[in-house]
Amino acid sequence: MDGSIQILPSLLAGDFGRLRDSAEAVERAGADALHLDIMDGRFVPNLSMGPDVVRMARASVSMPLSVHLMLTHPHWVAPAFVEAGADIVLIHIEARSDPVATLRELRRLGARAGITLNPETPAESVFELIADGEVDEILCMSVHPGFGGQAFLPGALPKMRALRERIRACGKAIDISVDGGINTETAPQAAAHGANVLIAGSFLFKSDDMAAEIAALRETCRSAAKA
């Protein structure tokens, strides 16, 4: 990512009987990347996808693949997702792993490395990673992870602002992404508070015209970010 507004549909909201078609529809709609949520049934109370789904997506689309590991031990399997074709891999600061070591390993393997914060986790938990330049992207969850279709938690907004302010103060180029309840109302709010990567699942996949919705979200978020 380059700091500009990016719109990423989440494959979790796609048709699980036709995931290849869903991935290809995202690319045709003009999205900036495809987001894939990986769940282990322990870190979050749900199971979703594995490296083979990432490999399928890599064979189906040319756009970047953003892979969010909602895993208790992400360091055990992160390399497998890079090998499968992930361009960006996000791990959780709350996971049972050494975040610095895992982020460094992801970068060594050629992927962009990101850290994710659950709704209750304060922005300050990743300030040291920002200052040390260990992270390329910070994902703020605006819902409790594990299931799609939840309502946006407005408490994520001040966290995004705090992160953006710290990133600027440190002189770093780090993307801030947000995932959960993103739609025409909440996306510009997030952009106004510093997010530049907007991940949307149900809102985009249930729309009548995904391409039009992506274009509209991108434009409203650009305007909000400049305000």
C-alpha cells in the first residue's frame, strides 16, 4: 500500500461454494486488494480458511492478497501463507507469539508485515513497534473478530487517530486499516480519523453493484481524509 485510500472486500462474505468466482468478482469490481480472514477456532470462535484458499486466490486474481491471521500461534503457520501467495500478512498483538520476531520473519520472506488490535486493545500497545519501524500496517478491528456482519464499534475511531498521530510523530509510512461494520456511513468516519485501508465484507458482497460501491467508498473516504 502507498498511504492512499484503499478498498478491500473481504472474501469471508463471499459465496463459500464459489470462492474462486467471488475472488474474481472482487478484481473485476476494481478493488485495491482482496482480504482473507483466517480463523483457527481458538483465538476466535470460528473456523474459516487455510493456505489452500490463499493459493486458489493467488491463481485466480492478480491483485494483492491481504491475509489476516486470527490465530493463537500465528508464527507456526505464517510462512505457509506467504508461500501460498499472501502479499500482506497481519497477526494479532494479543496472540501467543513474539510479535517482533514474527513480523521480521514475514518481511524476510518478502511479505508486508502487519499487526492487528482487537477492540479492547489500546493503541499504546503497538507504539514501540511503530517507533522501531517493525510494522508496515496496523489493523484496527471495529468489531469483535470471528464473524462477519457485525455493527461498527465507534470506540475504534479515537484509536485510529492516536495511531495516525504517533505514526506522523515518528516519521513513518505505515498504513492504518479498519475492519468491521464498514459501509457508506462508517468508512468516511474511519478515514477522517486516519484509516486509509477500508476492509468491507457483507456491505460489498450484498450490494447490487460492487464496483459502484467501491468507487463511491473510495471517493467519500478521500474527501473525508482531506477534511
